[in-house]
Amino acid sequence: FTTLSLVSSQRKTSEEIMKEAVKLMPGGVNSPVRAFRSVGGNPIVFKKVKGSKVYDVDGNEYIDYVGTWGPAIVGHANDEVVKALKEAVENGTSFGAPCELENILARMVIDAVPSVEMVRFVNSGTEACMSALRLMRAYTGREKIIKFAGCFHGHADPYLVQAGSGVATLGLPDSPGVPKSTTENTLTAPYNDYQAVENLFHTYPNQIAGVILEPVVGNSGFILPDKSFLEGLRSLTRREGALLCFDEVMTGFRISYGGAQKYFNIQPDLTTFGKIIGGGLPVGAYGGRKDIMEMIAPSGPVYQSGTLSGNPLAMTAGIKTLEILKRPGTYEYLEQITSKLVNSMVAIAQDAGHAFTGGHLSAMFGFFFTSGTVKNFEDAKRSDLAKFQRFHRSMLEQGIYLAPSQFEAGFISLQHSERDIEETLQAFTRVMKEI
Ligand code: PLP
């Protein structure tokens, strides 16, 4: 493999594979944002991933800031995770019966995340959020929920209202095929707007089951919460007899070992997880207060199941990933290199005369081509999307792989070196002069 700068634009094999893929799968992909629609050009077809790098089928190497959309926090194909998986696979790929690995990972999640007393494993973040919603409704006996514009909680029908991520990227307000009856109980408010949420509770007294949010937003691009906003939601939901659910699918074990809730010191009633806790294998989970979680079947009447849930390989990858993250110094290192990257990017971009703003928390970061602060999805949408498109393509030519949408966050891993950051900043400097 060679670095892209040496073999610039040689992506013939990628193009050929995608030509075939579009005949076989809608848009040639199995998840929409991968298709590069919002940045134009052809997606890159990967051959392998390792450490902080991804390698395409044409032999090009890229420094990666997507990290398979979040899970790869200990680096792609981490040697320790791979070794653990090799050993585990000898015992079988799926049990469909209890296994001790589930206890171990459940214990790790419960010990790490202050509000979680019990947990249920599922297979994706979508499943986790869908199940948490059913549980919030069952527990409260109410049907309405509040979500925030630009927050993404997977693709279950009730959440496809003003959703971020790929839904935002494609400019779909909603999705056809989602019945009005499924979304009429989904209320939305602008992110960071406490008053709007209080107003909804006034308008619909005793009807709102819960409030779900990304405690740090990654699906409208990267947006930080005001701490007072999170605190306000905590006391408001408590006062109104509604539940507060933090969707930590992206932020769990990334913002800190105990997630965003530990960082901001706020205890939600329920939390959803995914990505990191499966170490790159398909996993989700939801957890929270014991009295709520005990309502789930077979302890209680709320039905939810899964053939592959608690899968031994996914549990193994998750356990090893959390073990690595728990070692001293990990989050300090992630904070150090991420802040270096983002602070330097802001300085370089502004020096070059661009309206540019960026931010990070731990190993999650983002930036917008705009001069104002970005507090919510409306602000994010005001940034210069055409410039982002040019930027993305130019960075790719320089061997830097960023999420192919302005409305996604960036992720850093423990395998990103100071040298990776330096090389990225050099590429960034060149691109800022060019676009
Ligand atoms: N919730 C959040 C905050 C997410 O970022 C995502 C996916 O990116 C999901 C839920 C859905 O997770 P999955 O793609 O595993 O279904």
C-alpha cells in the first residue's frame, strides 16, 4: 500500500466495484451516507482497515477519522481484540442461550455508567433506541415522546422526524413508508432550547412518556450541549413524571469511560448504547434504573427479543475494547491529540480567511464552514455546504478520510499518532489554501 499523495486519484478498482454494486444494492451500499451523495464523487471501496488507517482496493492508504462511524476507538483491527476474537470463534459464532461473556460485559457497562443498574443487549443502536422507546411508554403509560431536531436515534419509524445523520444528508424531512399514525406522538424541539421543551410539557400535560437526546450531538455534525440544558431536562422530566433517555450510542465510552452522563454528571433514567461496546461487531444495548428495566420480558410484560442478542463474538470484542479503554491515560491521550487536531484546524482555517468553527470533547470532534457558534441543527444547516463538498474531496486526494457529510462527527482512536495528526494538519493547510 502507498499513501494516496503518491498515487493521486487512482481509484479505478473502487469505481468498477461500485459500478457493479449499484446494480445489486440500492445506491450500491447498505447504509445511505456511505454512498458519498452529499459530497459527490464515488465512494472508496475498502480492502482492509488497521490502526488509524484505512486501505482501499486500489492500494491507497488514508488516515481515517470515521472509525467505522465510532466503534474503532482502540484502533481498527486492534491486535488484542483480534486475538480475543480468534480464540472465541473456536467456541462457536452464536449460542442463542445464556453465556458468561454477557455477564462480564453487562457488569462492565453497569460499573462504568452511573445510571445503569441493569442492561439488555441487542444488535444495533437502532434496536436499542426502538426498545427504549417502548419501555418509556410502557413504564409511564403515556404515548408521546420528545426528540430534538437533528438528533438521530436510528431508523425506527417513530424517530424519523427531523432526524439527523443520513436523513439530514439526503434532505429528507421524513421517510415515505412511515405512517403518520406512527409519528404523530413524536414531538420535536430545537436542541439546546430548554424553553421549547417546557412549552411542550405545558401543551401536552401528562401525555409525554419521555425525552430522548444525544447528550453530545454527532448527527447534525458535532454540537455541544449547554450543561444547563441537560440539567434542565433532568429536573423537568422528573417533575413531570416523564423519563429521560440519553442516547449514548455514539458518546458511550467515548466522551469518557462512563459516557457523556459521567462527564456532565447527570443521571438519565435510561441510556442506549451501540458502537464501542461491540468493539466493531454488531451490538447495541439499553439500560437504566432497575425498576424500569425489570419491566422487560421475561421479568415483565414489555416484549423485546433477538436471535443474535448477546452474541459471544460481539461480547468478546466489546469486553476487550472496554478493557483497553480502562487502562490509565487513555482518555487523557485521546483528549490531547483531538484538541491538538481541532484547535490547529480552527487556527489554520481562520488564518487562511475561511469562516470556520470547530469543537471537540474527548475523542469526538467536528467543524462547520460558518463563523457563528453552532447550537442546533438550524445553525448547522446555515454552514457552507458547497465548500464542505470541495473540502472533503480535496482532503481525500491528500489521503485523509473524513465522514462524507457535513452532518457527521469525526472520531479519533488510541492508534492515532502525533505523526498522523501532523500529516493531517499539513494536508489541511494545503487544502485551506486551495478551496
Ligand atoms: N443513535 C445514535 C446517536 C447514532 O449515532 C446511531 C448511529 O449512528 C444510532 C442511534 C443507530 O445505531 P445503528 O446504526 O447501530 O443502528
